[in-house]
Amino acid sequence: MPIQSIRLFGDPVLTTPALEVSVFDKELRTLVSDLTETMHDAPGAGLAAPQIGVSLRVFVWDVDDNLGHLINPTLDLSSDMQDGEEGCLSFPGLLYETPRAMRAVAKGFNMHGEPVTIEGSELLARCLQHETDHLDGIVFIDRLVTEERKRAMADIRNSDWFGSAIQSGLEPRIKISPHTTNGLGF
């Protein structure tokens, strides 16, 4: 159960859709354990497998004493929206007002291949959406309104961690969200 390095914005794994999990074995259970330990060490409210360089549709969360994981998730979102500050372990130290659905129902599987349904509102709904976005190759700044996205990109360019990513040859790529943004993004 080792703690893994978290990939930073600019790493192509963060903007590449992850692959469906097809084998529910010991290796998958180890991945869930590594994700959980890494998330707690960071500390964070959620962590997706691409954030540690594993391009599989797996994420973990720990919100309001609700610890869990989900594999191959699908989301049903409410039409009512919430605004709130959101950050990401792949964007250290940066927080932005990010619109999200107020409620989310996530369906998928646990690490043993059993079907599960997770219902969340407010912070848990935000987390479920944020982590599922990671699995689709979407980062949270893709959800920002235009002016906020411009400010975020300037903040990223001026951050210490982004300079390290550029020096290692990683270039950022902004994707247009395939999900409904209710007019709040591209």
C-alpha cells in the first residue's frame, strides 16, 4: 500500500479518457488501496486513478466521513446547480468557484465487481462529478466560466509546480467538456 506520486496539470494522462476496468482482481484492490492511502496523505477529498498515472476508470473519495470507491462510474445529475470553491490535487494550491449539479447519482462497481449506487448532494455530489470528470479526461478548470478560466491559466503559468512540469516536457491541454455545462463553459 505505497503512497503514489500525484500527476500535475500538464501530464497527458490527465486529459486522456481512462479505460474501462474489465478484471476485478487483487491488482485492482491494490490500486484502490493505493489511491485511498495517497488521497489521505495528500490530503484530499477524492482521487482518480489517472492522477497517479493509471489510466483506468477508478476513483476513491472521503467526504464527511463517507469513504468509498467506484469503478466504471456513470452519473445522473440533477438540473439544480450549486456554486462552490473547488480545487484539485493535480493543481496544488489553486481554488476556483466551479459550477456543479447539486445532486448526483453514481452507478458503477466496487472492487469485487458488485454493482453499487452512490447518491450524494452538495460536497459529495461535487466530488463524484469531479472524479468522474478525471476518468473522462476532463479537469475542473474545463468547467469554469471564461473569465475564471483565463485567471486560472494565468495562476497555473505563475505557479512553481507548473514550471517544473514544463521543464519536464509536459504541455497543458484544455479539452472541451463532453457534458452539459448549462452555458457555463465551452
